[in-house]
Amino acid sequence: MSRHSRLQRQVLSLYRELLRAGRGKPGAEARVRAEFRQHACLPRSDVLRIEYLYRRGRRQLQLLRSGHATAMGAFVRRQGPIQEPIGTETPKTPPKDGDGLKSPLDGMGSPETPPDGR
């Protein structure tokens, strides 16, 4: 069996620390296990994603240890179709070449930079 990389050792350590910190808090241990299982299939080469998830886990660990957390929950997406409120229907046809915005940032309403750069 090959030796674990430094990042793998850090992730395993974080997993153990999260389980310890979650003891006695309803839903914490199950959530930690589910979250790690969900991302267990990430390829080793996806280092950026793994590091992002590691940092996110560190922040969650700080929250669990802070003493303010009494339980750990999750936002769950409902199964089935999402119903839109009445009167907020989206258009069914895509905009024609001159009708829509050219960039996702065009409609942001940010101020324009004057030509002199000030």
C-alpha cells in the first residue's frame, strides 16, 4: 500500500477532528460522514477542489468548536419540480441577436469608467 500524500493526511485528520467535535451535537456526525462520502470519488488530480473543500471543512470545524453550535443541519433541495410564483414566468424563447444582453455583467448597473481613467 502506498503512503498517503500530505494533503491526504490533512483531509483524514480533518475528518477525525470533525467527528470528535461533532460528538453530542445532533446530526453532526451523520452530516460529516455524508459530506465526506459525497466527495470521496473526487480524483486525486483535482487538487484545487480538494483544497477548497478542505478549507471549507476547517471553517466548519471552527464553528463546531466555537461553542455556539448546538446542532448541525443541512439545506436540502426539494425533490420534484420547482414551482415558480404566479406572475414570474420566464420567457420560453431565447432573445434574438439584438434583444438580449451581450454579457452577464451588462445588466449589473455598475458605473462606467470615464475615458480619462478617473
